[in-house]
Amino acid sequence: MSYWHKQLAKAAVGTLLCPPSLAQNLTVDRLDDEPGADICSDFIAADCSLRGALAFAEQVPGDQSIRLPSGTYLLNSELALTLPDRGSTTIEGEGAETTTVVANVGFRVMRIETGDVTLRGFTMTGGDVRNTDIDVGGGLFIGSLPGANVLLEDMVVSENASLARTGAGIFAGSGLTVRRSNISNNNGGGIQSLGFATIEDSVITENDGFGVAYENNGEVVRSIISSNQGRGVIAAFRVTVEDSFIDSNISASRDGGGIRASVATIRRTTISRNTAPNGAGVFIELPLGSFDSLIENSTISSNSVPLTGRGAAVSVSSGVVLTMNHVTIARNTAFGGAAIDNEGRIVASNSILSATNNVCRGSPLVTAGGNIDSSTSCRLDLEVGDIENISLAELALLQLGDNGGIAPTHLLGAQSVALEHGQTLNCADRDQLGNPRDALRCDAGALQLSMMRPEFLFGDGFESQNHQ
């Protein structure tokens, strides 16, 4: 096509077909990275590369939607979106399994400086920024300019690289939401966020460096953060983790294998099989202001620290205030220490505190009743309904297993002393799985077995002895 034909085609698209402030729907129709293929009309074949479509979107006011048909899009350089205030931009593939955007070695996949951007339904992979000026965010870099707000939905961000612990998958300098996405196998960490970030219904797994690091506030909801070489969740300030599974993260040299935060709110979550020098499950440090931490209706199981480590399940630093209500702590391994390392103030109620040796180390727990200690090390208050020195047989916790929900949990055996041991005053409305609790028959620990069984249930699981 001649130069003049091309200019006429652009003019037609920009004026007749795409009047100002009208939403645009562009379809990429070539897999290569030709910057000049930026006409993106419905009348000219092979005139719209992904890079060309983004260039078009930056020039035309209004909301922009760019569709990526199935295929592998190989980039020659970083895709950069420096969108002015012209509306939102959506890039949507036909599914992460069939639509892939690949960066050649030596640059990231995409950089977004500002604007409302939605990335949906494709894979971003192959970014490597270890030898670049901005050596963070190998898959996606989001700038810190005001107005940047990025949503990832049904995405895969995998096998990207950056310097150690700098967010190889995603580096977000401002607002970020990750929904129904997989962030995995990135070399240098999964997600690092400087602004507020939300992770929903997603899997962050097998990243080298960490799972997700919040330099400010953040939340993890209905998500799995597992098998990262480094801590699962890190928060310099506050983090909320709800209805999630934090599992098998390995921090070889830094405290807090599953979750490390200054302030943490953890509800209906299982934290299991994480390892760290101290605080393998949860490590809470450096309290900020008057903010207190909470763990409720959660299971902390099978975490481990080395021979000299402390707090296999939970470790809190001096000045930290942590409330634990309906928490099951079990089968955590601290060879020379204890499951709970308390240098601050832990207020416990209706919780199961068990270990093969000492459960607690440090300051005595403040108790609101309904707790069970398999040792005597937590120094509970027997006058408010706590019991201690309970054997593992009496506790009768079943193995960590699939009892419904996103994460494994420990069911209570039919003869467990935890059945109906919880105190009415602090009995939560529901348990970790969302089942209702009966305040008059409130079980200690994360699960309410009393609401699952008949009034007269025999040990074999039948309601009477007259059965076949």
C-alpha cells in the first residue's frame, strides 16, 4: 500500500468509522510485531498487529477494546502503554491456554505507565529485565504515576525474570487487581506491589523469590499461594488474607515462611507446610500504631523451623497484639523451640494449641477461655474454661485433609475433647468452611463438627446400633 493510501485509510478509520469518544473494538489480525500495522480497519487484511493496535488506542479518545485471537504473538521489544486520559483500554485474548504474548530475551513483555487497563484471557511470558535500566517486572511493569489502575483477569503470567526479590512476574507501582489468574514460575518473585493490591481467586505458585510482596497494604481472597522459593505473603504494613491456602513456601534465610507482616488479619485460611528460620507459618513484627492483628477460624498445621528456630506455627515480636479465636494449631515442628513464640501479647479463645512437645514459648497467653493446650507451656487459665496437658489421643484430631473448601483442614474425631468446649461469649457465627456454629454447643478450633453430626451419633458413624 502506498503512503497516501495508508494515510487515507487511517483518516477514514479515525473520522468516519471511529468518531471521538465512541468506544473502539479492534481485532489484531497478524502474529508478528510490525509497528506499522496500525490501521486496524475491518476492510484491510493484515493491517493490525498488537503493537499497532495499542498505538491506535493511544491516539483515539474513548474506551478501547483490543481482541487477540488464538495464537502466539512474538514481540521484538517491550510493549509500552503511556495512555493519556482518553478512557479505558481492554486487551482480551481467547484464553490463556491458546493466546500467548512472548517477549524475546532481554526485555519485559509490557509496561503500563498510566490509565485504566484490563488484561484478560492470555499468557504473558518470556520477559527478562535482569540487564535493563528498570530491572523489575519482567512480565508486567505498572508505573507509579497517578491514575494507573490495572486489572488482570483470567491471565497467566509465567516464566519471566528480574533481579532477585523484585517482582519478576508483576511489579506494580500503583493500583492492581489480580482475579482468576495464575502467576507462576517467575525467577525473582511473583508479584511486588507498591500501592494497594488485591489478589482474588488466583494461584501464585512456584516463583523463585516470593509469592506476593506488598510494600503497602494488600489483600488475598480465595487464593492459593504455594510452593514459592521464598516467603508466601510479605506485607510491610497491613495484609488481609481470607478463605485462602498458604502452603509449602520455603524461606531459607528470612523469617516468616507463610505470611510475614506488620499487621495481619487472617480468616478462614489454612497455613501449612511452610518453612523458615522463625515463624514458619505466621510471623508478625514491627507493630505500627494502634493496629492489632487477628487470626480467626483458621488452621495452622505442619509448618517447621530448624533446630535453633522459634515459632513453627506463629511468632510475634515485642509490641505486637494478636487475637486468635477458633484457631487450630497442630503438627507443627520446632525441634528446639515451640509452636508459638510470643514476645508480644497473644489473646486466645476457643483455640486448639497442640504440638508434640512444648506448644508455647515466651510470654504467657492472655486467655478468654475455651482453649486446649496439649502441654502446660501456654500457661492457660483453668478458671475460665481452658484445659491443658491434653494428650493427642484425647484431642483426636484427624489428619489434614479435604473436608470441603479451598484448603485442607483437621476434622475433630467423634470423641475429641474439643467438641462443645468453646466458650459461648466468643463463639463465632460460622467456622472455617462457612458452616454455622451453635453457640450453646460451640466446638474449639477451626471447624464446628457438632453441627455436622446427629444428637446421638455412635462411634461408627451411625445414629443407632440397629444397622446392616
